[in-house]
Amino acid sequence: MPVDARRLIRKMRGGAQAHLIEAVDGHFYVVKFVNNPQHKRVLINEWIGASFLRYLGLSTPEPAIVRFSPEFIAQEPQPYLQIGSRHVPPEPGWHFGSRYPGDPRRTVVYDFLPDALLERVVNRAEFAGMLAFDQWTGNADSRQAIFFRARLNEVGPDAGSKPPQRHGAGAHAALQPAGEGFVAQMIDHGFLFEGPHWRFGDSPLTGFYHRPLIYRNVTGLSDFEPWIERIVHFPEAIVDQTLKQIPPSWTSGDEEALEKLLGQLWRRRKRVPNLLEACRAARAGVFPAWR
């Protein structure tokens, strides 16, 4: 849903130079600007990634289209992009927002956990599903994730945003009866389709989370289910719905290229098991239990 920006919180790390923003709906969003240094196509990639992952039942922040009005930019001079020696303000209009899991004044978010805690992340099995997704979508980056504490009966694709209305495929691995635990959310999908290049390199070395411990218990392709099954039978209606939700200002001049990209993505669904087998062959040490 579109939402207006209300207040700048802080600038975030990363090549896209995203900013943490409070919006008028009371939620907080990590916002990537349409005129970011990486290309406006990374916003489209982010939207496609978040929308598809939510259908697959893999935990990712809720996406939003965040509007920066001219009045907001005038009253909040701090949001800017560092382009060489210049400070460039965000363009007025629509930008991509990824919902922060709670209020940043109260919710601590980690991008690293020690091994003892990483092993106890309640939805750790989803990293296998993410590797299947990243191979399908040609993610040229390593898999990025954040971790935070949440009530275990709220773990699912929307963990940290709101109590889930449904639990899609993969959520069964995370559900617990009570208490709190660390939850992972998969973030930063800007370099799906090799980022702004919009192509598929089919590299068996990309898309991995940088901690091999995550894949230690993978014994075979069965550990990538039910996500392989849902990718192979991915509904064309979800693709069409996602495409219709993208602001025209993001796709202007790229309409034909985007349709071609999504057509290629659709046709490569059934290749995912073979792509995963190639990952195993290229990085056998990452999967010590795969026989």
C-alpha cells in the first residue's frame, strides 16, 4: 500500500544509500530512493523479490511504496545521496520501502549472530528455501538477512510487522507454542536478476548466506521442499499482480525489458532443482551432510 513519509530517522549502510523513515501509518521503513546510485531497476527487483517471497512463505519484510512529497523534502533536508562530492536529495515521488520489524527505539535488529545463537534461529530452515529462490532469480549478491527477537507464535512471512493471517509453506518449520526467540528476515533483493543488468548468469557460487553453518543439516533436495514445489508451480497470476503494483515512474522506458525478464523467469522455474545440484557440486564443503 502507498504511504507518505513523515520523519527521517537515520541513514543506513549499503551501496543503495537507503534511509530509515517513519511513515504516516506509524510504521518504519528502510527506503531506497528511485535515484539511488545503483539504478532505479533495483527498486523493481526489491518489489518483485518481496512480493514473490511472501507468496512462497519465506520471511521477508512487508514492502511498501513510500511517497516523498516536495514538502517533506523541503522540511527534512537530511535525506540525501552522496554522489561523488555532491549531496543529491531524493526525487519527489514514489520510492521503495521495506518495513522495519518494529519501533527502532525498542526493537534491536542484528545483522550477525554468533554460532550458538544462529543455530537456534527458529526459522533457520528457510535459508534453504532462499537459496532455491536466489538461484531461480539469478541473485548476483550473497544472501542478506537480519535477526531480531519475536514471539514465536508470530513467526511467518510477516514476523515483526504484524501477527500473520496465514502461514505459507515453510512457516511450519518456525512455529513454536510460546515464548520468544530469534527470527530471521531475508532482506536486500536489489541484485536479483544481476541487479540493473536484468539477466541470468546461472552462477552456482552466488545467493549463499555467508555462514556455512546455515546449510550444515541439508541432506538433499528434499530439504529444499516445499519451496521447490511452489517455485516450479508458481502462479502466473502472482506475476501479473506484482507487475501491476509497480509504480509507472519506476518502469518508464523499461516496460518491454521488464516483460522480457519476467518471461525468462517464468520459463526457468523447472530448472531450480538442477541449479541447486550445481550449487552442491560447486560448493560441496558447504553441504557436508548432502549425500
